[in-house]
Amino acid sequence: MKVGRKWSAVAAAGVLLGAGMASAAGEVPTTATSAAQMAVRMFPSGSSAVILCSGDPKSERSDLVAGQALAAYLSAPLLLTQSAVELGPNTLQSLSQLSVPDANPIGDVQPYQPAPGKPKVYLVGTKDSLSGSLVNQLESLGYAVQDLRTDSASALLSEVQNIVAPPFPSPSDAPGFPGKWTTYAGDQAHNPFYPVPDSAPSWEKEGVMWNFPEKAAVPLSQEFPDLRQLGMRGAPVKMTQSLGNACGVTAVDGVIYAESDDAHLYALDAKTGQLLWQAGPTVNALMGNPIVGDGLVYVTAGDTGFSFSQVLKFMLSQGKMQLVRGLTYSAIYAYDQKSGRLVWRQDFQGNAMPSPALVDHAVYEATGDGHLYAFDSKTGKSLWTTDLGGFDSMSSTNYWRDPETGRVEIIVGVSDANNVVAVDAQTGKVLWKQPTTLNIFNTGMGDNTPTVDQENGLVFQDSVVDNDPKTNTVDLAIYAMDARTGKMVWSTKLGRGSSPPAYKAGVAMVHDGVVYVGSPATSRYYALDEKTGHVLWTFHFQNSGPAGAGRGSAVYAYDRLWVAAGPKVYALDPKTGKELGSYEPGGRFGIVNPVIVGKTMYLGNSYDWIQAIPLSKIDPTVQSSGA
Amino acid sequence: MKVGRKWSAVAAAGVLLGAGMASAAGEVPTTATSAAQMAVRMFPSGSSAVILCSGDPKSERSDLVAGQALAAYLSAPLLLTQSAVELGPNTLQSLSQLSVPDANPIGDVQPYQPAPGKPKVYLVGTKDSLSGSLVNQLESLGYAVQDLRTDSASALLSEVQNIVAPPFPSPSDAPGFPGKWTTYAGDQAHNPFYPVPDSAPSWEKEGVMWNFPEKAAVPLSQEFPDLRQLGMRGAPVKMTQSLGNACGVTAVDGVIYAESDDAHLYALDAKTGQLLWQAGPTVNALMGNPIVGDGLVYVTAGDTGFSFSQVLKFMLSQGKMQLVRGLTYSAIYAYDQKSGRLVWRQDFQGNAMPSPALVDHAVYEATGDGHLYAFDSKTGKSLWTTDLGGFDSMSSTNYWRDPETGRVEIIVGVSDANNVVAVDAQTGKVLWKQPTTLNIFNTGMGDNTPTVDQENGLVFQDSVVDNDPKTNTVDLAIYAMDARTGKMVWSTKLGRGSSPPAYKAGVAMVHDGVVYVGSPATSRYYALDEKTGHVLWTFHFQNSGPAGAGRGSAVYAYDRLWVAAGPKVYALDPKTGKELGSYEPGGRFGIVNPVIVGKTMYLGNSYDWIQAIPLSKIDPTVQSSGA
């Protein structure tokens, strides 16, 4: 047999699996050794998971169908036992070779690097084909075992099917959830709180807890990757920009949708944290929250970088040249909300980091090439493109609907020149620009997502101002503008502090006459009177480190203000700013707003995990205080 | 049955597979429908390949073992037929759902987006279990079929094993190949030509032809992705920086190693183009050529970007501040040469785009944070770090061994300040710096990889100079330096032309007293007298477009000069520069040097393909002129 001979030659050269594994010349390979050889070759640096099925030729085929599906779902190798009651020496040797090597001399973690050590073994088969003694043998050798053995073949298929293709929730399964998500943080005011009706199932009313690791996930207990290279100021910023979830998640009809820098979109069951579907890789990092409506999920891909020619031209023009932000590919994608199938895609020149807005069956995205684009929500057909006169960094589009005329304004911030710009949603005509008279620094308005009080016709936006290069300090100014004219209603400076790395602003939230906003310059949270800008109270995030905290917006629920900042989530008294409770779920939050449905808080973090936390973990008094 | 009920509910909501696919309430799911449901759920946007095995419960289990392995290898879904002779309606429906949607309204291609259309179907099973009528049925429905059916179960396993885990070549299988690859383009002179002995196998002596698509591959016949957004000047540069293979490949002991912007390292059989192993994803794009020696393969990950804070500080300092190049994560990796297992990894602050050099069991890498790092080749232990006084962009490290003292100099170019720097390999002490007196522009010396004539003690390097912002034109200057002192021996300007986007230089190659170098400013290739810098001839690349051509180094073989530029490979007369032949293999070349072993040219391209071309395709007269 030609193949047997070659494998033998390879093994003789010390390449592969050791002499025990290779078929001798002329020998017919057995199924178990073939599977092992193929698995080890395809997963040379090991795997965190291994699927184990029976190698007994008399076992049912459905075992292998289930094992194949789970292997595909986990991107894991599949091995076969050498009988129903023993793993066999070849299988054991392959299992050992599939451990993940400890390859970094100083122990740093990095994205896409699975934790060193032995794989978790998933036993997939009926109890007839895989004996319970295998579990004992594996555990005695130090392997963690996930025992998926069942009594019957059909039960096994059902069980695995429930893992890899769990049922998609229907809206009636999750009555507390909104049915769409049309703008950043759920609504114009950026207050994503969804109380549930009395008829809601207990998981919604009591809250659930789970952690879901995305593709680049690093362990929640580890220090920041590249901490030694980048320090406490740079390392967390790099995680937010290049590793995990930059912003918050989206909750629609019992499903959590989340975007990651790992270039994938995830749809999870909000109750269980199970993956329903994933899409990707996209052409670049996904850094906003998914927008859901018209049956589709809209996400945009981009990055924070500049090319050297942009750097040089900007320097030579003394900052006068309009920059294009975005180093590599950039696009907007629309996926079917329920199946995850790609429906349409359009490409951009500059980055598309911020989230789009969906209004009246059109999708609006502002990009790093300084334009606002409008697309038909169902087909992706381009409706119009408008020059904004400055690049968008991370400013997601918001909107205001004029109650008198019905006209919709698309509102977004841009950098260089710094402006808040309002554009007619129908025609693409620029309606107003507000530059402020303040001394804006750095990416300024283009980093921050505007907040809209639809009823009172106000737009809130903030930016760093008054940079002092000697002390490397800045102030953070927040502005209230008239939504119809862009005229400044008030502006308030919140206080000086170290110039924050990257996203140098906090996203505001407005609720019941009060604007809530954080400042990463001072690592404080503020409540301001919506009409005057007078500061009502401040709250200080302790131990937020040199990167600062307070970028993500808060959510108002159950007479509390909930905020994610640094490694913690907080419950504050919205009247006084007094801390009512806090919780450290592991990881660290970038520009993340909590989303609250019933008694669960949903978040994505910079470690590339999606998290569900019952509110009672953060503030134990919330359970009794009720909805 | 709980699961059956839920699937039914899902189907009733119109989510999934149509009424025909879902099990009715209480019904036990069959193996075929389960496999189909799981496959469609896990591959919501379809797949370019589908594995088809028999759903007959009486078929051998080894069919499914083979099918599972091929599905893992191709990252493809696996479906089952409903009998040995017919696909069945559910399987056909799933197959139809696994077609790739045509999702871009204007038809653009992008990395990671498979071509729209029906999947290719791989039939995996014995002829007993999968009838030949299935092939006819599939083909009549418009599916391309790869018929892998065999007469016996053991033959099937062997066949699939040969695809997913082909034998690793031994050095004696490929006698013409070098046994290591210690520096960029194979040796200090950057002339990667390896003639084969008379005893070599015919495939080495005659040449082979194959194309291997990497993970982000776009069809070779398509126009550049984002051409509409970026134009003919920007679109090909973005491919080189963010999509495919920026530089050339590595050839060692019958294996082609190639790095891609898709963040994977590939090891292919040089004879067949079959994948032997792949490693990744790494933390960032891989943009050099893999360095091979001491049993390991060394690759480095980085990107071309700058952060906004770097942009701003550079502007405010009027270009005086030392820039850090590199936006996201960056590292060096060492993999086992034969198995692909990760052995060690170290992380950097700035980018690590250029290739390292391996000298005397130490690995040297210069990075975007302006340092040269030395590591023990086997353990990755840090030996020393030296400040270079400027950032490295794409300048790979080279070396010169002083024949009198035995001292090894590590030689590299850096930008801002622009210098060629020589560092003592043992101590990390800077031995000399050569800034030249010319007016260097842009990334200058830090983009270009120095070339060393070991015997004559000369270092060659080039950079763009004399920028004229009014016409956006530059000249390209090439320098010869004394390797021991860094003293300038000569410099020659090659002529003005449009300032090229990105990599603004050509890598030089020196052979037998002549320096060969291209200029993307003029899109010409030049031969210069090594001792004087006098130009001997020039050759003009026709139709190279506004991005320019001539970045990659040439290879001298069989009395011809072989160059890859733009969409073509050329054979030139090294005495006159006259074109002897050319060939258009599909795709486009970035900073790619051809590698020639025997009568085959090996290349990687910006479309994310690795290519093998017999020399006779480029110059039909080469076969008879012989080695």
C-alpha cells in the first residue's frame, strides 16, 4: 500500500506520531489510527477540546454523525477509541500530542492563543459504545471530561443537535425583549432598559448568569495581553481596539447579538448563552453594537489606523489636510436576523467602526473617509452619499424626528474639522453643523456618539478640550444643542485630568430631565440638569488606572443607574451618585454600556467575552425592590 | 421529544429549513436530517465545499471517519444521502441552502468572501454506499463533483489521509532544495536560486505547476477588491498590506513555507502544492518570508498602521518625535519545521512586519518600536535588545560576517531618523550608522531590506529621495556601503517618477559583480556595476499602473534574470536587460522575489495564492538551454 509505506517513511524520519502510531509498510490502516494521524496533523499546536468517539466498527454510525457535528462546532479534532472499554495506546498518545504547548517563555497570553495544557475531552456516543470506565481513565490521566454519552443513538443526536444548533427563540419565548434595535445603545437616548411583563418567564424576571468566550477570548483572570510591552495605559486600549468587544451588545427577541474585534458577529440565546449562529470573518474588526430591524442585523467593519502617507501629509499641511482614518478593508454587512445568512454587503474607503442607524427602512453609516452613506435597508442599494467635512472615528449615527414636519435628521460627530453634523435622512442634504467655540483636541467630536432627547429636541455630545501639552492634561466639555437648528443651548466643562489614550470621551445618556455622562480624563461619572448643564453630582471610579474610565453610557433601571467601567459594573443612586453596589465579573470594559432586560445585565468586554449577570449580583437589594 | 418539538416550532416560525426538513413533534430525528439541520445552522452563509457521505445506517463507519476528516480539513459542512442511490429531498434542499449568496449589489469581491454559487460536492464513501448515479444527479443539478468514491473502506481512508495529512517530504525526496533559509530571500545576496543535481527527480528537473489558495484568497481573474473605493493606485497596495502575501516564499527540503496577511503560515509540498500543515491565526498579518533553521520556522506578525496619538505627536513635533509603527498586536513565533507545532513566541510593542535573520543559533528581529531584538533560536529566550534610533517598517535584517575577526554584524534600515545600522550580533552594540547625505523622503531606509555581498564586504540599500510635493515625484537613490565601517562607497540616483504608494523602494540583489534593483518610482529595473554604481542597462515594466512596479528582488538562474512585477513574471537577459519572455499567472505581485529550485519558480501573490510555475512557461527556451 503506497500510503502505508509513506506514513511509515515519515514516522521513520521522526516526524509524526512515534513508531507506535504509523502503519507498518503494507499494513492496512485501522480507522482509529487513521483518525488519530489525521487529527494530529491538522491540529499541530493542539486544541483546547477533543471529540472522542468509539472506534468499534460495530458501533452505530449516528455516533460519528454527532461527533462530526460537535467537532465542526468546536473546531476540534476527533479521535476514536480502540475499543468500547479502553482508549488504547495510539489514542492515548494522540491525545497527549493534542495538548496545547506552553510556548511563551514569560507566560503572556495573547488573542487566539489557547491556554496551555491538556484538552477537554468530549465523549460522544451511546453508553454501549463508550464505557463509563473511559471517563475514569481519562480523569485519572488529568483530562477534564464532558460526558455526552446517552442510552440511545437518537438521544445522542438530539443532545448534540441541541448544542450545535439549538432552537432559535421566538419573540413569545422572551416577552421582555425589544423587537428591534435601531441605534447605538438601543434608542436615541441611549438608555437600553427593558422591563418585563408579569407574564414573563422566571429567567427573565429573576436574571440569568453566563459567560460566552468569543474567538479571540483570553482568560478572564489574566492580566492584559502585552502589559509588559505597553504598560497599564496602552495595554487595555489595545484590547478594546484589537481584541474583544469595543462597545455594548444588542438584545432583540430573546437573542443577544454582539460584535467583536475578532471579526465575527455572534447571536446567542439570551437565556442560556448558547451560540445560535455566528458570521465572519468580516474584512476587519467589528466595533459597534449590531443594529437589528427589517429582519436583518447590520454590522460595520473597520479599524483605528492611519497609513504613513496620511501621517506625513497631515504633518506637512500642519493639520489642515482632511485625514482618512482606516488602515485596511472596511464594509457594512446585513445578515438575516434568524439564520445568520449574509444578505448584502457594501464596501467603504475609510473605516466603518461606529454603528449605523436604521430609520424608516434606510441604514445610515458615517465613515473614516468623511462621508455619510445611506442604503436601502433590505437590498443594500446606495441611496445617497454626503461629504461631512471631517472623518468619523467612533461616532455612531443617531437621529431626531422633527415632530412638526416629520423630517428626520441623521446626527453624527466628525473630527478635523470637529463638528456635530445633521443631515436630512431623505435627501442627504447637510442641515446644520455645530463646531462649538471651544478648543477641541485630538479626535474630539468624531470619537463620541451623540445622544438625542427626541421629546425635548436636544442633542448632547462631548469632547476633550483645552489640551495642555506640558502636563498632558485635558478637560472634557459636554454640549447641548437644539436638534432643529444645531444652536448651542449650553456647554459645561467637567474638569481636567490626564489626557486619556484612545476614545477620549464618554457617551451620554439622558433620562427624565437628567444627562448622565462619564469622563475618562477624570475617571468620574456626572449627572447634569438637561436644561442648564448644571452638575448635580459626581462619582469617582476608584483604581481606574492611567487609561481612565467612564467611556460607556449608563442605563437607568429600577431607580438605579448602572454603569460598566474598568473591571467593574456599578449600581449608583441616580439622585446622589452614591454607590449602591458593584461587582467584578472578570475582564475589563471598553466603551461598554450595560443592557438590562428584566433582571439581567448583558455586556461584552475587551477580553472577548459576552457576559450575562443577574442584577442581584451587583446590588443585592434590587431583587426585593422589584420592577 | 423536547428537541423535536423545538425544531418543529422553529420551522413553523419559518426560520430554518422549511417544513420538509424539521422532524414533526415527537418524531425521532433521522441521521440524515440531523446532519443536514446541523450543517445548515453552522454554515448559514453557505460554503464553497460540501462533504457528502452515505446516510445508510448499514454503511461502514470508516466512510464517516474519512468524511469527518475531509470536512475538518476544508472547514466544510457534511451532509448524508438518504440512501445509497438517491440524495433524497431533504439532502437536496440542504445542499441548495448551502450555496453561497450573491450579497454585494455591485459584485465586488473581498477577502474571506467565498465566490457566490453552488458548493463543490465531495463524494466520500465506498462505491457500495454511494452509487455512481449520485454523481450524475448532482452534475445534472449544476454541482461540481469531486468523486472520491473507492472500492474499499481502507482505500477510502488512505485516499482521504493523503489529502488531509499527506506525507511530509524528506530531504532526500527533494535533493535540489536548500536545507535552511536564514535570511530574507534565502541568502545575504538575496539570490534564491537552487540548481538541482543530475540525480534529482524529474519533477525538480522539469518543473511543476500548481496554485494554492490561502484563507483570504480572491479569484485570480478578478479585479482588485475595493478598486471602486481606492482606485488603481491604492487598491493593489491594500492587497499587499492586508490581504495576501506581501513578500516571496521560502523553499526548504521539498517544502514551500509562505506567510500571509491572513495571519496564517502555510507549509506546502513543493512537488504537489498540497497543504502539509498550517499555523494560525497569529495576532496580526504575516508579511515576510519564513526563516527556517535549527529545526524551526520563524515568522513575525505586524501591520503598517499608526495610531492617531502618534499622528498628532508627529505633527506637533514637526516630525522630530520618533514614531512607533504598528497599530495592533505584534509577535515573533517559532514553529516546528516538520509538524507545525508552536514551540515559542515573544511579543513586541511595535510592528514586526519584516523577516528576522537566523545566525549562529540566534534570531534577530527589528521592529516598529525602533529596537533590534536577539533571541535564542531554540528557546526564544531574550539575549539582548538595542535601540536603533528609528522605527523599522519593512526592512528585514541581514548580516555580514567579518572574515578577519569572525564578528557578525546584523544590518538593518530604519526610518526617522533614516539610517542603515550595523549591530554586533553577540553584544547588541551599535557598530556603525550610515544616514547618507541625501534628502530621504517618507519611510525611506526603514522600508527597504539591505543586501550584502559577503565576499566583497559591501552593503546595498536604497530609498526614495528629493520629494517634490508640487509634482508628487521622487527619485530613488541606491547606496553601496563598506560592510565593516558603513562608509559610503558610492551612491547613484536612478531617476525621477511618481512617488509610489507604500513600499517606496526595490530590494536589490547582487550577483557576480552586478547589482540588480527595481524602482517603483520609474517602474524600471536596473543593472549597476557593483564597484562603481554605473548603470549598465534599464528595463521598463509596461502597464504597471499608478502603483508602480519593481519592488521585489530578482533571481539569477540559467543565465537569465527572473523578476516578478505587477501581474507578470519576466525573464530578462542579464547582460542587456532585453526581455526574453514573460508570463501572467493570475493575480498581482507585491514585494515578491521569485524563488527558483530546479526548473520551478515559486511565488506568493497579493491575491493570497501560492504559485508554482515551470520556467518554460515564462521562457520556452530555458528548457533546452539547460542547467
